[in-house]
Amino acid sequence: MPSYPPIKDSRLPGLLRSAREMPWAHRSVEFPHWYLQQWHFHRDGYLSRAAARWYDLLIDRLYNAGQAKVVHRTLAREAQRRGTRRIVDLGCGPGNLVESLGASLPEAEITGIDLSPFMLERANGRVASLPNVRFEHRDLISGGSPVRDVDMAVAVHLFGHLPRDGAGAVLQAAAGALGEGGVVLSVDHAWHRPPPLSSALVLWKRRPVLCGLLLLREYRLR
Ligand SMILES: C[S@@+](CC[C@H](N)C(=O)[O-])C[C@H]1O[C@@H](n2cnc3c(N)ncnc32)[C@H](O)[C@@H]1O
């Protein structure tokens, strides 16, 4: 997991208060200590509207420039090829992938899950015209996935951004959410360690995307 400076003590109580007051925040969800970092050097981490906007406009569009389109196209093709009906996007961030999948797969039901209520607000704002998309506030490490019988669980730039044991727990929970023939597809920068493999899954395929800058891993149930 990349390590950024912690959010400053002087800002943290106010950020946590406003995060908990967000309409998107679920009462039972806590923000674990490791999450309270200045992600991508934004002083609020993922815990403000400004931080969600920063991630969306600067990190996703500029730093990840060109990657997102290729990743979204690749995942949409995978979903179409498999006739996927139920997709969950783990750590959906500002909802770019959810939007793209929701538009290209109108028959599919897509759920985006994230720990940041500000990311969820931003994500929801961009899919207003898509009736097949919904979002949920959840800590995937302690809370697992709320959706069952999933055909495709996708995790883009998620596993490499979690503590290692947490990444293992999320992969395990994703395995538990899969229906028959379901798959977990993760996309991460090649330099991030993959999550420890859940006993329920096999790593079926690993293929480079964008000349190996990113790796797409496909996990299937044993
Ligand atoms: C690096 S961003 C990736 C966002 C998006 N998937 C993308 O490709 O742009 C990681 C996202 O995962 C979310 N996240 C991190 N830990 C999480 C957890 N335990 N449960 C749910 N979401 C989490 C963060 O809030 C953030 O939105």
C-alpha cells in the first residue's frame, strides 16, 4: 500500500464529523486508522468534496490519463462476452467505471461500493440518467460485499491501496459474493503486490494492459 502522510490532527475531527453527516454515510460504517491518510497528497485524503473532486479531475483524468478508457473498454468487453447481469465495483471512487459500464450494459445491474461518502456523492451525481446503477457506503474489509450472485466483481486500483491483510479479506468477501461462473477482475499498477489469494479462488489469468503498466488479474471460484 502506498504510504502518504496522515491527515493532520487539526483537520481530522472536522473531516470525520462532516463525513458522518453526509447523506451517503451509513451510520454503522467506521473509518479505519490506515484510511486517514492524505491520499494522493490531498490534505483531506478521501474525506471531503474537494478531495473527491481532486481525485476525479487530477488523479483519474491526468495521472491515469489514457488508462481509464482502455481499462473501462476492456472490462466492458469482458462483461459483454460473458453476458454479465450483475456487477459490483469494489472501491468505485468517483464512479467513472460504473458510469461507463452502466451505459454500455443497460441490461446489467451495477453496484458501486466505496468507503468515502464524498466519492459516492460524486459518483451518484454522474449517473443520474442510468436506472441500472446504485451505490452503497461500506468498508469492504470489515463489511464485505452487500450484493450476492455476482457475475463480475471488479476492483480497479483498489487492492494495491489496501493494507495487505485487508486486501485478502476483500478478495475473500468478493469470492463469497460470486454466483456460479462468476469472476473477480482486478486491475492494478504492475508494481503493486496482489492480494493474498483466498482459498475459495484460483488466479485463472493474468494479463498486461497498456504495455504492462497495468495488470489485469482474473480470479475464478475453485
Ligand atoms: C485509488 S482509488 C480507486 C478508485 C476507482 N476504482 C478508480 O479506478 O479510479 C481507491 C478507492 O477505494 C476506496 N476504498 C479504499 N478502501 C476501501 C474500503 N476498505 N472499503 C471501500 N472502499 C475503499 C477509496 O475510498 C477510493 O475511492
